[in-house]
Amino acid sequence: MTPTVDVIVVSYNTEADLNQCLASLHEHKSAHVNEIVVVDNASTDESVTHTRTRWFRVHLITLDKNVGFGAANNIAMRRSQADLVLLLNSDAQVNAGSIDTLVSRLIDSGAVAAGPRLVDGHGRPEISHGKMLSPLAEWRQRGRVNRAKGTGPISRWLTRRLVSREREVDWVSGACLLVRREAALAAGLFDERFFLYEEDVDFCASLRAQGGRILFTPRAEVVHLRGRSRVAAPLRGLGHYDRSHLAFYEKHLPHWAPVLRLWLRLKGRRLR
């Protein structure tokens, strides 16, 4: 029996990117896709009007306030009836065969969730998987992310090596994450205390706590234009990151949380 997929796209003031995302889903259709759902987080641009008039086959859920990334995904996942759910950022675009390949690798590997290789608009790879967060893991991940931005031959070689092998990982990016719906429900879906940032790492931790495995596969590739909805308000985005970062440590690494809180205060960052 062919597994079905519901694609969920959460959008907040991303009219242009959302249009390109939906266009890519239309152009590179997958026989697995049962429904495409857009959850609009109370956008003030023309996202809702544009989606209704141009993408009339897309199921649109409009919220009267911005509830955050995880909570918006939860709303759509609770109403989903498909075997699998593909969480896709509005600033992401699928390529030919990427959904089919991701589904195939998830099913064949027995994993509960899988993420593809993410690349930017120029084809440069993004570091979209990693170890469970800890001070040491974050330090290592920051080094990998910085290398991925480099243009030197060694940086490019190390990055290609990291993203060219399929492997079991602790987490994959929520920018494009395929998950078994029943496993997501059993894990309690996204923890809604994370308004933005760290919700994908926490979600994968919940899936693993249920005995599930998380797969990163470069056999599927998706374009990710990274955080375009936050460009207009970088300081606000930084505040969301700090609050989610601290909430993650309070939940998973409580003995390190006071250290992180002090560090943020020393840097002059407000957590309100």
C-alpha cells in the first residue's frame, strides 16, 4: 500500500516565498501527497488572499494570532489523516523526486522521521542535522555551520563530507522534516513552549524517547532560503531564539540553564 503524505507549510508574512514553495510542490508533484495545508500565522501581508485566489486546491487554515511555528504545525497535524506528514518551511522549495525519495528512505530504513540535504539558492549545503544539544555539541555545530559558509577548498570538502552520507542522527531540521503521523502524535507533537527555534531538536528528542530513529538522507535534496520571514525583524527573532534556547536547556539540561541565563545577561540580552 502506497503511504500517503500531508504537506504542512506554516507561513508568517512570507507571501513571495510561500508562492514559490507552493509552485515547487505543484511543479514536482508526488503521487504520495494527499493534501497540502498552509497554516497562516496571522500574516499582515497578502499571503492569505494570494493563496486563496491562486492555490485554490490548497487547504488554508488562518489563525487570528501568531501562535508560533510548533503550535501552528500541531494544529495541522492533529487534523491530518495521512500516514506521513511533511513539515515544510514556506522558504523551502522541493526538487523533482525529493518527496518520493524521502518517503522511500523513511519507509525502507524503518525510521520515524527523516530529513533531506538542504541547500541554499546557490546549491551550497546547509548543516541541517546534528547531535542532541549541549554546550559541547553547540560549539561543534557552530564550527560546522561556519565552515559551510566558507569558500576555501578545505571548508567545502569537510562540509561535503558531512552532508554526503546517509546516517542516523539525533535531529534533522524542521525546515523539511518527514514524520510518521502516529509517531508524532505518540510523542506529543511539538512542545509549544518553543515559539520559534529549537522546537525541531526537541521534537526529534521526543520521537527518540519513544524508541524512534531519525534519518538524515542526502539522496533527497530541498532548497532552503533560510529565515526570510525574520529578515524584517532581526532583533525580535534574536529574542525568540534566546527564549527558546533557554527553555530547551531548562527542559533537557537544567544544570546548565543558570549558566546560559547568566551568559545571556552578560551579553545584554533580554529574555522578556
